[in-house]
Amino acid sequence: MRAIITGGCGFIGSAVCRHVVEDLGWSILNVDKLTYAANPENLASIEAREAYRFLQADICDLPAMQAAFDDFRPDAVIHLAAESHVDRSITGSAEFVQTNVVGTHSLLEAARGYFGELAGPAREAFRFVHVSTDEVYGSLGPTGLFTETTAYDPRSPYSASKAASDHLVSAWFETYGLPTLITNCSNNYGPFHFPEKLIPLVILNAMAGKPLPVYGDGSNVRDWLYVEDHARGIVAAALKGKPGEKYNFGGRAERRNLEVVEGICDALDEAVPGDTSRRRLITFVTDRPGHDKRYAIDCTKAERELGWTQTVSFEEGLRQTVRWYLDNESWWRPLRDGVYAGDRLGLVATGG
């Protein structure tokens, strides 16, 4: 199996790359622009392997994408390259539209041209998997779950840009017959997570004895999925999914944000006991603009049709993640010192 994987130096993308090379023996071309959140160190375990190739390129560059397809001749595309941090999208939406919408269009066009030249078994087997988010569905009330047929209702510049890219992918299937699939996932967590996101941010702040920011009253609910479980799901969609279909991946692990932060404190207290609980560091801050109240995914379809299931519980995954950050300061310290120090992002100025 030969696959082009975009955004392979990112958090989820690197988990997919490691899985398919180490566990499945695929040959891959990792196409990554190497923005602030990309880190080649995420792929240190496979970078020297013959089956791994890297191309530093922007997915918005259509000629570069066309050349990549012509040169590598993939059996599949797994498209993960995206700007993904909601807070950054609030104050810098243009970059999200450019990468997530324009970039996805460019990649679809490159794939369409390549697919048009395929014949026989190669044409039958080709797949384009677009990796998206549950945030495109908007905000749930106290009950209910997102399914593959839930209407889109994005609330942030980030989720709006991902919703637009999802619609492009669906349109290229319906209009041009490109064999695309879309996956939507709940919040991922685990090793190699860039420290602007909630769980790694709280872990590193707690390790340093710094305040642990919780938006609003901490009652917003997210469903949490261990990143390596998600990587297996994405690959299952590429291998077993039906073109034109969507598959949702969730962890069946709904937690209030405050519960997540408290769980991190408890896991750190267990691993590295201090004089008092790190829960004392919890600090409530002004809520994020347009903060969706609750996300929760019904992943029954992926379980039934792809044979996928999550294997890591949230409690175990959180312990493993805390331990990884404790053991891998050489990975996160350069990011914390030189790229992102943990400051609040996404604040919108208000005036009279």
C-alpha cells in the first residue's frame, strides 16, 4: 500500500504515519508545510525507514501537489493537513480559510487529475480520505449524539472552514466520481500533542506550578478519543470504507472540561506527589467567544461497518499521556520555550 499523507508531522497525522509504517508496512509520502504546530521529531521512529518519504510543501500549491501524485503514484490519500486551533481562528481566520478550504480544493483537484489517469484495479482501489472534526456539527444540548447525518452548524471560524472543506470533498464525489470518504472525530489527546491544546497545556502548566486556565465555569462537555485509536480508525476507513460515506470516531468518554483538568491534576499528583494537590492551581477565566456547550459522537457506524473500536479508556489514556510528558521534556521544552509559552489565545478586543 502506498499513501500520500498530508499534515503527517502534526499530532494526528504523525500517529497515522507511525501506525501505517510500523504496524502495516505501508510506503508513505508525508506532505507537510511545517507550520508552527508541525514537528518532524514526531516521526523520529520512522524517518530513517525506506518506506518513509517526506516532502515539505504547501497543499495550496497545486503544481506541487500534482507533481507529488505523478511521482509517488499513491493507492490512497489521507488528508489531515489543516489549521486546527479554535482560539487561533478567532483572531486569524484568513489562514484557516486558506489552508483548510483552498488547500483542500487544491488537493482534490490534484487527486482528480491523477485518478482520471488510473485504470483497472488501481482505479477501483483508490481512496481519498478527508479527516475532519465533530465541531462542524455545532453544539449539542444536554442529550443526544452527533451522527453522520447530523446537519452542519459550525460556530467558529475553524469549524466553518472545516465544514466548507467537508462540503468540497462531498461535491468532488458527487460531481466528479472521485472516491472520497469523510471522517469526523471527537477531541483527540495523547503523546506528541502540541501544547496549545487543553490537555498538554494543563499538564505542562501543572508540572511548572502555573495557573490552570478553565474557560467559564468548566461545564462545557467534550468527548475524548485517544489519538492512536483514532489513527487506526482513519486507516480502517481507507481500507474498508465505502466511497461517498462519512464515518464518525469518538471515545464514548464525555467529560466536562473541569473534570478533565481535575483528572490531569490527580494523575500528576499520583505520578509526582507534591505537598498539596495541584487542583489548587485551577483558575477560572473569561469564556471563549462562541464556545460550544457540548460535543458527543455516536461511533456505531464505524464500529459496525469498519470493525473499529476504541481500545484505550479515558482514564488510562490520560495516565499514559501525563507519563509521556513527564518522560519527554526533550520533545516539549523547545516548543514551550521557543514556539508557544502557554499564553491565552483567541481574545477578542471589545470597545465602547
